[in-house]
Amino acid sequence: MKPGKPALSKAELKAKRDKYIFGSVKHLFADPPHFVKGQGQYLYDQEGREYLDMFAGIVTVSVGHCHPKVVEATVEQVKTLQHTSTIFMTQPMVDLAEKLAEIAPTGLSKSFITNSGTEANEAAVRLARLASGRHEVIALKHSYHGESHLTSTLTANHNFRPEIMPASGIVHAENAYCYRCPFNKTSDNCQLECAQDVERVIQTQTSGKPAVMIAEPIQGVGGTITPPDDYFVEVKKILDKYGVLFIADEVQTGVGRTGRDWFGISGYGVVPDMITMAKGLGNGMPIGAVIARDELSDRVSAQQQINTFGGNPVSATTALAVLDVIEEEKLIKNAKEIGDYLMEGFKDLKKRHPGFVADVRGRGLMLGIELAAKDKTPLPQQTARVIELCRENGVIIGKGGLFANVIRIKPALNITKENANTLLEVMGKAIATVEKESQILV
Ligand SMILES: Cc1ncc(COP(=O)(O)O)c(C=O)c1O
């Protein structure tokens, strides 16, 4: 949109989109609003309608749309120095790396700054392979790690795996999906077989010497799959036994979303060898990062790594402002408080709608609600309908899961109790309506 020009109508924009944008770029809603403005927790469409945004882009707007402090820092930097690239020395990238070292678990103190989560994961796996001299990579079923050739092969969800020759050397272990336990266990007899599966995979599907395992502390696109508290401790023991490095993909869970610490993996009591992040780090500005143990990055320092836009002064300045806001406004604490409050509301929904709201899970403001029948048959159409109804009533929520039957609630970390109540009311009504509709259909 050119500055000063009126926005196109929704219909005009749709027609133009269909003419010029790849058809593979799909939108969440069948009849997508034309958003033209964001402020705090709210989005505004071209007709001036306000929406409470409880999905924050895709789990990206960590401190609210157009947060004034973040905007001010960004604009000032755009006016001062916008670009040089990594072959020239500038301060914002270095300041950001210093800040990441401060907030990361002890021992992780050197960063490579990228433009996206995909690039961060690419860089992390490359570092793991170069540093270890090994090739194979373990990922988890139902994971999502990005769009590139390598990261789409790491991804174990057919919806995001194009029909191209997969990248080599990648194997998948079972995930800790307690509601649909791959080993048919329940919380009463769980012995963390899913963690033991990592060892089985190493022994049966690799040379016995994989380079690295990559895992999301809580699977995001996979449907807020939240492992039991002791899962990662067990996994890490196995990885250590075989000399396998560990990357925590914190592209969604990072910068405080899980409400326990800056990073989701810290809540599981494990220190990884590398953390990758993106999304919430820039509040919507393109940025990603890998932060690694010094000795790993030092092993490859003889090589040159270039990234034209990675670590550019503008995105780095934005990220620094985002981290400052999270600290100043105590947003990790807020994520826990409002997240716990929402979870209570979700548990109540589950009680009121048995055989429809099947499972509620997550931590902090990384929350999911799985819709399934009493026999666990996923309800993807009903999920899509709930999401559309919420949009019609001014609340944006997300969707995910291998079976597209998980409602995803992942708003900005500074939402209020009032916002939470609006969500509970609007979503509660939508769930009741859709449950009734599907009973009539049956
Ligand atoms: C856990 C995780 N890793 C990696 C990515 C890829 O990030 P990007 O879309 O910035 O490339 C995503 C994106 O949704 C993600 O959720």
C-alpha cells in the first residue's frame, strides 16, 4: 500500500492477491479480514472493525502490536543506519548477542543472528554437524522446524512436507503426546517410553553416532504438545550417553512465552547445547538467532559465515527493545499469571463439554485445546468452525495439530485478565454453538 493511498476493499485485495501471490500462501480464515492496523492486543480491519488478537501473528507479536517503545527504537535506527551486512562491524548486533548471552542458560554465550526461525535451525544443525564431525539428526514426530529443504525434512507433519526428495540423515522419534500416547499409556502407568524411544531410534535407525537432536520444548504447530515435566531430563541423559548434541527450538516457546523463564527448555530443567529463536524476539520484525556453547562455535570459527540481512542494525535494535520491554513490564510473570487463569477457564470448558473439548494443555501463554469425540476421533471441521465463529465475534485464535483439531491460544505476553475473560466468553459460546450443530448433524 502506498503511503497516503486508501486501502483496497477486501474484495479488491482478494482479486489482486489471487493474481499475484502464489496459491500456496493460504490464509487461516475462509473469508480473511483485510487487516490494516495493529495496536496492543488489537487488530483493525479495513472497515474499522476491532479484533482481540489471541494468536499474535503466528505466535510472534510478543509485546503487543506496534509497542511504542519498540516502534520508537526501530524508527530511530532506520533513520540512522539501516544496513551494512555481517561483513561490516556494527554495534546493535553485538549488543543483542550480549543480551542473549545474559538471558540464555549458563554456558550458552555466542550467537549467530539470522532473519528467521528456518535460518536459525539451518545454522544450528550446520554448526552441530561441523563441530561434531557427524551427520545424522534426530527430530520428533509432529514437529515443525521450518520451510527450507533441511528444516522441512526435520518437520514431521505431512501438511508441511512437500513432495520433494527429503534431506538426508534425518530420523524421527515418538513425541510426548500424552493425550494420544504413542505407547497407549496413561498418566497412571507412564514410564516415559517416549523418552526411551530416542535411544531405540539411535540404536535402530542411525549409525549409533548422530550429530544432534532438535526438539521444541512444547510443539507449537504440532498442537501445543506439552511433554511431562521429566521428559527432557530423560532424553538428555540418553543424548549424553551417545555423545549427541541437543538443540532446543525455541522459535515459539522463547522469550518468556511459557511463563517460567526466558526459555521453555529451562522450565524442564535441561541446558541444551544450542537454542534457536525467532518470532517473538522481533515482535514481528524479521529476525532469528542461534545461541550456542562457546566451544561449539569456536570449533568452526576458521570458516566464514555470511548473512546479508542477519544481525542488521534495525532488526537487532528492535529485538533489544523487545527484550527490554519484556523485562521492564515483567511479562514473563504476566504470561504465567494470565496463562494459569486461562487454563482454569479451559479446564472448566472441558468439564462442560465432554466428548468435544478433549484435552487442554500448555504452559504460560502457549496454550492448546484439542477438540475430539469421546473415542478420540479428531474434530477438524468443528475446530475450523469454532475459529471462524470467534473471528465473526471479534476474537482471533489459531489452529494446529497433525489433525488440524487443536485451537491454539498464543497471544502477546502483555494481555490482561479482561482480554482473557473476553476470549473465554466468546470461545465458550462458539464451542457451545458448534457442539450443538454437530449433534444435530449426527
Ligand atoms: C518451532 C518452529 N521452528 C521453526 C519455525 C520456522 O520459523 P520461520 O517461519 O521464522 O522460518 C517455526 C515457524 O512456525 C516454528 O514454529
